[in-house]
Amino acid sequence: MKAVSAWGRLSDDLHDVQVLTDRTQVTLVMAAHQPGLAFGNGRSYGDVGLNPQGHLWHTTGLNKLMSFDEATGHLVCEAGVLLRDIQRLFVPRGWMLPVTPGTQLITVGGAIANDVHGKNHHAVGSFGDHVLRLTLARTSGEVLQLDWSTAPELMSATVGGLGLTGVVVSAELQLRRVGSPWLQTETLPYQGLSEFFELADASERDWEHTVSWIDCLSGPSLRGIFMRGNHLSQAQAEARPSLRAALAAQQRKASGKALAMPFVPPVSLVNGLSLKPFNLAYYQLQKLKSGLDVAHYEPFFYPLDNLQHWNRMYGPRGFYQYQSVVPREGGEAAVQAMLDAISASGEGSFLAVLKTFGNREAKGLLSFPMPGVTLALDFPNRGERTLKLFERLDAIVREAGGRLYMAKDARMPRDLFEAGYPRLSEFIKHRDTGISSAMSRRLMEY
Amino acid sequence: MQHIVIIGATSAMAEHCARLWVHASPVRLTLVGRDEARTQRVADDLRVRSPQSDVQVMTTDFVNAAAIAQTVNAIVARAPVDVVLIAHGALSDQATCQDDVLACDAALQVNGVSPVLFAEAFAKPMVAANHGTIAIIGSVAGDRGRKTNYVYGAAKGLVARYAQGMQHRLAHTNVKVVLIKPGPTDTPMTSDLKAKGQKMASVEQVAQDIVKGIAAGKPVVYTPGIWQIIMLVVMHLPRFVFNKLNI
């Protein structure tokens, strides 16, 4: 037995771990050690990837690439491959994953199971939109080859299916062409939610990537930083000779030792004393950078990947991330109400992200993205008072017709889950009865 | 293109070394394994990573001297060898080896005798060409016998003493012999230890040390480096202290 924590470090329960290393042996391991759950690189925050006192099938040993077609950009790989390894191998060859979340240190299987999204949701949808085919192992011993035309139902149950329909052994992904590792970026400070929505709407057509940071403690005169980016073509990058030296510097940084949070501080470093000055300083620094710039995709997409173990910053009790999405209609009022509730509670965090989703439905039955606006915030775990605040936020999300992101959740009540995910009953039919997680036991029958 | 041969190519350490090699520049790779399908999967992965590399697969019986000789001859006939990494092995269970002489024999053969035979078979053509590097993966377990794994340790100790002698013999030639001594590393071979929660070095880190050590032609490479100090202490503990330790 081994203690396993999720990224939020809220628990460290013992798990009976099985390491998967050979894709032809997955069903044997599953059959001999069930009920269990696939576990990738442990970057989901709550209990979606945990199965305390039960079996956990580690997938990072399934890290082989299987084939790549230079003509079509179709990559077939095992499910434990890290997105980082795909990016670093293929960007120099002119290809890239179309969708990556705020960290590239996750597995392909995890990206599928949580149907992750990125800063370009409005342009290209979520990860599942670019999964062409899957190999799914079930505890019954079956190994199924799935695609959207022959098995549309099981595909849409598995994409965003929280690992509950089987173990994704391998997947065929559509990569997209990219001319260079660089992005043209623009940073724009803004005040107030209506200005945020104006910027977001105005950027949707001409900018592939949009995201914004907000100061969750700035009260009614909300301040934030809007960031948008477009990939530079090869010609555009070559027109800037200084980028050659910058690329060498970036590669040195990537291959060198990353900074790390070396230990867990006795109390959360994010607290009432540190947060205000931190947010003020960050806002002012970003404001200085406002305007056009060029950025490498790694720091632009994955700003925190360079600080290993940053989750330790929140101290021994860990932290929650609360990520909601609410429809655009009434969304502005709902987001304002959530920010007001957070501000009034004095809780909150440095990592607060606001982003609009595009007007498209995700393919997965339990996928998180939907047309609307998503707000994500980290909260140090301060026990009862943090949970009380979440109840107030839940009420706002429920009222607005929104939902919470399962990859981040550790505590949402069952009625909010059922209200937020109306296709749940279709999903249930496709579950593998030999698979169970702490989350599935909390929110579903088993 | 450099011709690199990997014996035991499905081992996680060897596989990660191969990834580093093909990433640095296209190479001619000969992967030798026991299981054709598994070795082929490693080759497919490397071909995706480096379409310009030439990756070939061979299978052989690792504990049959005649098969080893035949395999090495076939490889050398394909192209002169620049680097050979002898990486195969099986972490044998000490209790089983104590209980069953056949298991003990198998462990000594695959971890000790077999790597030595491969090295010796490659040495002949490489000495004739006066060029190349023979790298063998030993283990910190070979430095001092311990009750928890001395059969495996003895096999790795055999490899270490053999490498030492080869280094002496080839000291004035252009053929280098590199002995690699990894500490406990997070690989499928040690997944039972990992499941019990033992801290281990990442296989990526160990592979980097191996590739660097081979490029530099270092006689002995401890990886991670801290094991050099740990084993220095372990080797010099007086017996009355050592025998009290439960290691």
C-alpha cells in the first residue's frame, strides 16, 4: 500500500498501486486487481483520480508513441504519454496538440478522461474534439477499438468520462500545424466585468488564445489582466532574428533543473496577509508589460510548470480549486455575485482565472465546457469556513444554470452535480462495473 | 550515422537511453531483445521520435553462448559498432533464489554470465577496429553482498570485476569500457518496490547520466551520483556494524 495524494493535497490515503507498463497486459492487471481506477500524472485536484484503500492502476509507464503520419498529423500513442513529451517532440517538426490545459504535465489518458480545455476553447473546442480513436480496456477482459462513427455512444461516455468506462490504453490524436514555437501576445489591463466581456468578445474572432487573470479581492472596481495570443507563422518568426537566441535560452531553461517548492511550509503561504500585496504587485507588474509582445508557447500556456511542487505552497492542509462555468445569459451577474461572495469572505487566491468558452457543445456526456464563462480560483483549505463559502458559490452556480469542473472538485454536493450534468443517466449505462473512484462513490451509485 | 547496439532494449533504462540518443541526432540503432513483439514496440516508438534514424530489431536467447556469438556476429556484419549498451537483467527475488537452486542459476546466468558473454563477443571486433565503447549496466548491489539481494548482487559483482579487467586490458586502446551502477530506479523491474512506496530515482535522470557517461567514456558511472558516496560508506562499514544492519 502506498499513500497517494491528488494535486490539491487534501488527503493522502493508502492505495494498492499496480504499475501498468505493457499495453498488451492491461486487461490482465485490471482483471486481477479490481475494482480499481486508472491514475495518470496526478494533476487533477480533488478525488476524481483517487480510490482510497482500493486499487490504483498507474498509467505513466504506458509511454510509447506508436505511429505518426506526417501527411495528416495523426499521432497514435499510449495513454500514459505526457502532453509535454508530445509538444517537445513535435513543435520543432511543425506540429502541436490542438488543445492543452494550463499544465502540460498530464497524461493523454487524463486529458481524455477529463476532456480538458485550453485558452483556445472558442476556436477549437476541448481535447476530446481532437481524439479520433481510442483503445479501451474493460475489467471484463475486452479490449475495444472505438471511434466516433462505429461507437459514438461509448466514445462520448469515455471522453470526459472520468476514467469510469474503462482504461484508455492508447489513442489516435489529431495534431495541428504550427509554424513556430512563438506566439504574438497582447496584454491588456481592464477594470470591471463588462470591460472583460467586451475584450473577450472583441478578441474571439481574431485571437486564437484568450484568458484573463483577475484580482479576486479587488471588490466592486474589479481589476484584471486580459491576455490574448496567436501563433506566429514560420515566416513571421524568421522575420524576428532575435528569436533565435531567445529560443536557445528557452531550450536551456527547459532542459535545466526547474525551480521547486522544496518543502511544505507549516502554514499556507497564500493567506489573508500575503494575498492583497501579492495581487497588487502582480497587477502592477503585468500592467507594465501591457501591449504587444512575443512569447514562447511554454511560458505562455504553462506558466506554473516551471515551479515544481507549487501545490505545496498552500501548506499541510492542502487547497481546493473551485472552477465553475455559467451560461452567458446572466453570466456576468453570476460571476459578479461569486466575486462579491469571495471578497466578502476574505478567502481567495492569487490564481484566479476568468475565461469565456466558445459557443459549442463538448462531445463528452460529462464534459465540463459549455457555452458561457468559466471562473477558476484556488482556496487554501481552512476547513469549515472554506466549505461554507463554497456553499454560497454553489447556490449562485445552481441558480445560473452552471456546473462545476470534476477535474478540480473534491466536495460538490450530489444535487449540484446532477443539475449541472443533465446527460448523467445516459453516461451511467456505459460504466465499467469493475471501476470505481472516490468521486464516483461520492456522486454516483458506486 | 553512429551505430548503437542495445542488448535488452525493452528495459526501461535502455529505452530511455535510446530516446535520448535519437533525440540528439539520427542514429543507426540495433535493438536486441528476447521478445520480438515487445522489442518491436520499442522500435516503433523510436521511429516516431526520429524518422531519420534506422532502427532494426533482433531477438536472441540471452542465456545461450552460441546464440550470443551468432547474434553479435550478425550485428557487426551489418555495420561497425560505435557503442554497445548491455542493459538486460532481471531483479531476482532473493528468497526464491535461496529456496530454489534453479531460480538461483537462472538469476546468475541472466544478470551475470550473459552480459559478460555479450561484452566479450563485442570486444573482439571492436578491438580489431580499435574503436568503440562497451557500456554494461551493473548495479550498486554488486558493490557489497547483502542478505536482501546477494544473488543478484553477486551476478552484478561478476560484471563489475569483468569490466575492471577489460578496462585494464584495453587501457591503451581506443576501445572504452564503461560500467554503470544505478541505484534503485523507478522502472517496471522495481514496480513492486515502487508500489510499497520506496523512493527511487527517475529513469529519465538515470538515462541522462548513462548517456553522458558513455559519451565521456567514464570507467565507472554511479547514477544518481549520490550512490558513489553511499556505497563508499557501505563498502567500508566494519563487518560487526554491517552485520547488525537490516539492509
